[in-house]
Amino acid sequence: MTVQPNDSLLEVKDLQTHFFMAEGVAKAVDSTTFSIGRGKVLGVVGESGCGKSVTARSIMRMVRPPGHTVDGEILYSRADETGQTTSVDLLQLPATGAEMRSIRGGEISMIFQEPRASLSPVHRVGDQITENILLHQPVTPSEAELIAIDMLQQVHIPLAEQRMGAFAHQLSGGMCQRVMIAMALSCHPNLLIADEPTTALDVTTEAQILELMQGLQAELDMAIMFITHDLGVVADMADEVAVMYLGKIVERGAAADIFRDPKHPYTIALLESLPRMDQKRDWLQTIRGVVPDPYSTLNGCPFHPRCADSMPGVCDEIVPQPISLEDGREVRCLLYTEHATQESPQLAEESSHQ
Amino acid sequence: MTGAINPGTGSGSDAVSTAYESGNLSDLLEAEGTVGEARTQFLTPRQLMLIRFRRNRMAVVSMWALALLYFSVLFAPMIAPYDRAHRFTKHLYLPPRDIHIRGDDGTWQRPFVYAVKIETNRETFTRDFVEDRTQQSPIQFFVKGDPYKLWGLWEMDWHLYGVENAEEIGPIYLLGGDKFGRDIFGRVLFGGRISLTIGLVGVSISLFIGLLLGGLSGLYGGVIDNLIQRLIEFIRSIPTIPLWMGLAAALPGDWPQIRIYLGITIILSFISWTSLARVVRGKFLSLRDEDFVLAAQSAGANQWYLIWQHLVPSFMSYVLVDATLAVPGMIIGETALSFLGLGLVSPTVSWGVMLKDAQQIVEIAIHPWILWPAMFVVVTVLALNFIGDGLRDAADPYADL
Amino acid sequence: MREYVLQRVLQLIPTLILISIVSFTIIQLPPGDYVTTYVANLAAAGEEVSEAEIEALEEHYGLNQPGYIQYIKWITNFVQGDMGLSFYWDRPVNRLIGERLMLTMIMSFFTLLFVYAMAIPIGIYSAVRQYSPTDYTFTFIGFIGLATPNFLLALIFMYIGIEFFDADAGGLFSIEYLDAPWSVAKIWDMLKHMWLPVVIVGTSGTAGTIRVMRATTLDELGRPYVETARAKGLREGPMTMKYPVRVALNPILSTIGWQLPQIVSGTVLVALVLNLPTTGPLLWRALMSQDLYLAASMILILSSLTLIGTLISDILLAWVDPRIRYGERGTT
């Protein structure tokens, strides 16, 4: 299940996006490294405020002040007409320049958490879709309209032609998200970034939308970066999973491996707080505490105050670095380093019950 | 700093802020378990509001300026060197006096004024006041002068500052004198008693009506709400000034001034209660569906208990902000009506009454200092707007700290 | 849409009736009437007036009848276009008001244009460049504009005009056109004089609207649909105009109706200071001399025009905002 480097569509290396506030610098994304393979689905999982969305916006070059992407590389490999692939660092492109704009919405597109709010309240949904098509494809307005209708049919919107003239407030949340998907896919992007696309929807609609996205992903052979706080949602969709905590990826690997054998205490806790796939929340099993505020400068591992396996004197002093395990897994935890050799009864216990 | 406000990525703050508004933040976090308890402390909404307000520099400066103004107005007879009706008949339209601290010989001295004498300008043949460089008169503090009764209670006759022999060498007019030779600065202070209180009294009246009708409207809805809303729409659709003018003209001219004052205040409140009622109604309606109200309801809270314990505290800050922002409108309203001669009239002193003397553009051109009361109107209104804005920003529970 | 318009027009009728009653009552409120004032003035001038003469006067003006009859007579004639007689001027009210009313309307219209032409671009700019020096400058000027009453501004402009430009800022016409019949040259002359009162009356409205426009644009800039539009790869400038600004304009346009009463109020006051031949000075004189029909007619007409203006702006708004058109937001 490992992704070959030359096969990857997008490689994010050491990405750092910080927010410069009066209160201090919030490191929303703090040296994050991952890659997405062509046609693969990457699930990015973490609690609110862990930097998932900011990572997505950094890739789209849509981080707004006071946020700035201060360091890192985002290597995106585009295929030109001859089929030759060249790699371009998106961070080197001017964020509002012509090239970045042609990638944004054309080659990499994005859908959001609140589908209805994500559509303009005063424009017809059809016009909003055709606008995207006209921006990125050499077609006439009437052709664009046909493409848009076709897209609406592909996302299973009944009476697609009539719906072209509807306003967002006339559609249900699920319908709005279908429209958003139709808009995002209208130019056949190589990568779709879905930022919690089903969080605001009810469970049945959520299942429908997930099914639709899976179907379209296979059909169009595009990669998806699926951001969610809900591990259950990515379980049967993602090829790879990255778990984020406080701006850092704490564990990364093939989805099957992570669900079968989570390594990082945070991943373990997340999985434990997920009792059944059909239930959204369980207040009985939670992770102790809340995400600390982003300005805090915690010593050592950022997770140690909430970690069940925290090693006093180690985890609150040493900042863990990513460690490569077997099968291409990567984990940021001191339990898997030489620091844990003397005092890691928890770890022994953990692996024994697997 | 509270750990619960999370400005970077504010999602999930909804549940927090609802609890926060009702003052239950600590309960909420206790239930979840807190991190780094040592550096996290919780403040009441009012404390938070105070902290945010203090950070708004314009609002704080305005607050102090206004406090100074109200204080001076309170002690007007003491601070003003002369009585409001004291006429220096030899010194009509005396320009503001220059205060010197350096004599003709270049020596530093305690603050003094030169005597004024009248000279006929050979070119324009107007009679102008000029400084008589041979006669100096030091400014004295705590001098005896016109007797007065402070707040109607204590007989007194000393004033903060003054000059000796004012009849001869000219009174000490900081902002000049008017057409009857009265001190404009002193009269501004006396006039401020009317102009500055009319807004407060008027807003109190509006607040009462607004809370009552807005509350009824939001609470009961239905026919009552509909009626009150139509009434508000009706009042708001009439152009203010003609309506005010009509109502003010309807006040009998032979009424005593105190009654006219009240009448004008009520006329001004007649329109401004509508916006306060709208705010109250809107808050009632939106709060009715808030989770914490539903929670209290399902816990069996009785309606009036609910209103006083939950609804009123949670919208009072908004209402007070709007009330603050309504005061300037009233001050301007009084000034405008008195300026037109439809409000208060002489011998009552208010800023509008004083500005009535500035109706003739010729008078302003020759004696521009008669516009000084206007300056006070603008500064007061500006300060009130800044304070109102500062309060509004501070009252916003979703704002970053 | 047609239903909506019809409904709004029907709603207008009871309001208009109410306003007519209120205006008439207000004018009736003060003790005494025009004749008492008139007689008092004559007496002050040393002339004796007999009881019989007073009665004759009262009958002449219809003042000996009960108030409600006076009202019914006045309003029936009013609807037919006859607004009664001005006691003070001894001329039909229609003729007195006609031209002045037209000038008031023209001035209000230009003021409205001025307010929006200034406030919308400045508000957008301030929002997009939040906390820039320009934003701060406009915010500060806006505060001053809000804090300065219209009539004071008029006085200050008059003073500046005389002191520094040696020009009388008052009036709407140059002397040579004052009594001239209407011509292109006279209209041009009027427009040349009108900009100053328009700026004066419009200042506070402009300042207020800038603040609202800035706040709503800022609000809209943070909405998810803006992010969607940005994610399409649109240019930032056109995207801002097409999406957040377009949405932010709705509440601004919907308050056109609320601007009108203020603007009409402003024109009345400023006209007094600047001595403009509009309704302001006439209304003032009518109120001062208890000129019943003239004052009541003017308050009624000013209010009605304001109401009609509000109605037109509401209909325009329903036309541009689909959410209102489909009756989802109710009438404001």
C-alpha cells in the first residue's frame, strides 16, 4: 500500500503556516509532510483546530492574513499536452497569479463544510457552476451550460435542468453539497480537497454523499484529500490516513494498517472514542482535556498533557520527530524511540492486546 | 486569557459561547476537564467587557473627556467666572482673551491678561477691541464674584478664576463674549446642564417605553406584536424634523421653561424609543430559541423567572449600547429645535439657544467665536459615539480577547 | 412579485390616513389658532379689533367649526387636489407649495444619489483594506460627519464661503435667475448652487452608510461562499465585486427607505440656514404663525412622499434580492 514517490500527485514537505495575531504567533500548521498519490484518497483526521483546514487552504494558496505560509514545499506534478509530467512548487507561484488561478478550481478544487453557506445566496446555482467551467475550459456559455447540466445529473440531482435556475436557499443541505461537488468536478480536477464535506449533514445524507464521492472518484480517477474529524467516515474510503494534532501529523500510513494497528496514543484514543460507525458521538469515551490554545508554547510533545501513556521527564521535554516504522508508517511519538526503553510498560501492554 | 476562546480556528465555539453568555463557561469546562488549569482563569462576561472596553483607546479617551465635561457642568457656577446673565455692557462681543505668561519686557510671569480698550479702525470704521499693553492684570484663582446657590443648596460667591476690576479692563472671557456681553464659556457650562441632561433623561424615557413595548412585542408575538410593529413603522416613516417641529410648535408658549424642557425631552423620545424597542424585540425573539433558554424552560423555570434571570441579563448590554448611541441624536435634536426657536428659548441657556444667536451668517463672519457651543455639541456627540462603539465591540461575546 | 407590490400599496393607504390625522392634530394642538395670533399681533401694534370682526375672520377661515369637521373638509378637498388656503399668505396652499416641493424632491433625490455614490465605494474600499491608513482616515471623517448636525455644517460652510471665498453659499439661484421663468440656463444655475446643500445634507447619511457598508462587506468577506468563489480561481477584484459586495449591497439598498425621512428632515433644516426656496423655510413660518392648512398639508405631503419613496425602494429591493421575492424574509 505504500505510495511510490514518483507516483505522487502532490507532495507536501515541511509545510508551515502561521497566524500572526496580536496575542502571538499561532502555528496552525507546523512542519507537516505528506503526499497524495494520483487517483488515491488521503484521509486527514483530527480534532477541531488541529490545522487540517489550514493545510488544505495552504495547498490552494488561499490562506488569508493574518495567516501566512512561511516555509515548506508543495510539489504538484502536472501533466502537459504531451503527457510529460513536470513538478511545480505551488508555494513558488504568486498566490493570485494566472498560473495558480488556473490550477485552483481547474486542476485542484475544493468543497467545504457548510454546503448551503458555500453557495452564493444571490446567484443561481447554474450560473455558479458555469462560471467555473468558463473560467477553465475553452467553451461557449451554452456549451458550459450543457456541461453543468450533465454534471448535475452525474451527482444525481433530479430535474437537473430546472435546478440550474434555483437559488441555494431553495435546496436542501444535501442537494447543496451535490451542487458543490458538481461545481468542483466540472473541470475534471486531478485533486479534490473535501474539507469536512459531510459534517453539517445528517447521517443519511452523509452516507449518500460519501457513496456519491466514492463512485465519482473511481469513475473520474481523481485523488481526494478528505478532511474530517470523524475516523469512521474515512474508514472505507481512504487509501492512506494522516492523523493531525496541533498542526503536526502525528501518524501516517495505509488506512487498513492504521485502523488495524494504531501506533500513536492519540490515534488510539481517537479510535476508542469511535464506538460504532453509525453513531456520531459518544460522550462516554472522550479524550481527556481540550486542544490547548494555539499560542501556548508547550514543552516536549504537544500531546503529552492529554496522553494516557505520557512518560514524565521524557514527553514533557523532548519534541518527538517523525519515525519511520515498517510498512511505510510514520509516527511522531517518543514511545517508539530509545527514550521509551526503560519505562514503557504501557507500550508493552498496548502491543500485547493487539 | 481564557483557554476557551480559540481565535485561530474558531469552530466548535458555538456550544462554548452559549454557555459562556449564560455565565456557565466554568461548568462546561469542568465537565470536559481542563488543561493547564494553572494558567487558565475564567472571567465573568462583565469583566471581559471591561477588559475589552479598556483596550479601545478612543473610547477610553472619550469617556474621560465626557466625565470632565459632566463634572464641569455640575460645578458650572463655580467654574464660570460670572453669572450666566451677567452682562458686561461695555464689552459686547468681546473676542476671546489672550492669556500671556511673558511680559513686554520678555520676563516670565504668572498668567495675566492685558486690559482691553476700544479703538476705531480707520479703514473699516468699526469699533474693535485692542490690547492695552500698558496695563496688565494677573489671573487670580478662587476669587469672589457673582453670588450663586450651588445646586440650590449652598450660598456661595467664589469662582475658580477671574480678574480684578473686570468692568474696566474687560472680563476674562476664555471663549469670547456674546451680543449682550455675556461670557460664552460660562454659558456653555450652564447650557451644558440642559443639553447634556436632555439626552440622558430622554433616553431613560425611550428606554422605558422601548423595553416595555419591545418586550411585549417579542414576548407575546401575534396581534400585539403586529400592532406594535405597525406603530413603529408608522412613526419611523415620518420625517423626523418636520414631526419634531410640529410637536415642538404645539407646546404652549406660556409654559414655564421646566415644562418646555420636559416636553421637548418627551418629543425627542417619541421617535427614539422605536429603535430600542426593535432591539429588545429582536433579542427576545432570538433568545427565545437559544439552547440555554430552552434548557431552563425544560427544567421547569417559570416565565418571569426566565425573563429576569436569563433573558434580560443577556440582552441588557446590547440595549445599553443602543441607548448610548441614542443619546447623541437627542442632543442634536434639542440643539436643532432650540436653534430654530421651536425648543427652549432665552432666558433658559442651552447650546441650541446659544447657537440661535449664530443664525445670522453676518454675525458669524464678524464674531466667529459665537460658534463655540457648536464645538461642544460636536465633541460631546463624537465622544458618545466612540463610547457607544467601544461598548458595542466590548459587549460582543464572540470577539477575540 | 405583482402580489407583493399590490400588498405593499394596499398597506400604504391606512398609514397615509393615519398620517393625515396625526399631522392635522399636531397643528391643532396648541391653544389658540391663527386668528388669535393674528389679533394678538394687531393688538400689539395698537389696533383695536372688535368681536364681530374676529367672528367674521373665524368664519372666513372656517375656524369656528369643530376640529373633526375642519379635518374632514380639509382632507376631502386635499384628495381632490385643493389643500385649502394659507392664512398667512392668503393664497391657496397648492400654489405656495408647488415649486418648493419640486425643489425639495430634486434636492432629496440628488442627496440620495450623493450618499450612495460616495458611501458604497468608500465602504467597500475600507472593508477590503481593513485597518489601512485610508480605512482609518475614512472612519475618522465618518465619525466627524456623524457627529456634526446638518445645520451646523451649513453654518460652517456659510462661514467658510464668506470668510475665504467671499461668496454667499446660500440660496439656490443666482440673482439674475431668481424670478426668471424656467429655462435650461436656470436649471444649470440651480445645479451649480445645489451641490453644497446636497453635500451638507448628505454628509451624515454618507458617514452612516459607509459604516454599514464596511461592516456588512467585512461580514460577507468571511463567508464560505467567498471561499468557494476564490477556490474557483477567480481574480480577487472581480470576485469581491461579484460575490461579497453584491450580497452586502442588499441591506444597504434596503435601507434606502430609512434614509429618506432623514434626508427630508435634513433638507428642511439646512434649507432654513442656507435660505433655500424649498419647503423648509415655508414649513417653519407656517408652524410659527399657526398657519393651519399650510403646515398640516406640508407635513402630510412630506410624510407621504417619504412613504412612497420607501415603497419604491422596497419594491426595487424585492426585485434584486431573490430571498425577499420568494417571501422568505417577510416584509421589513
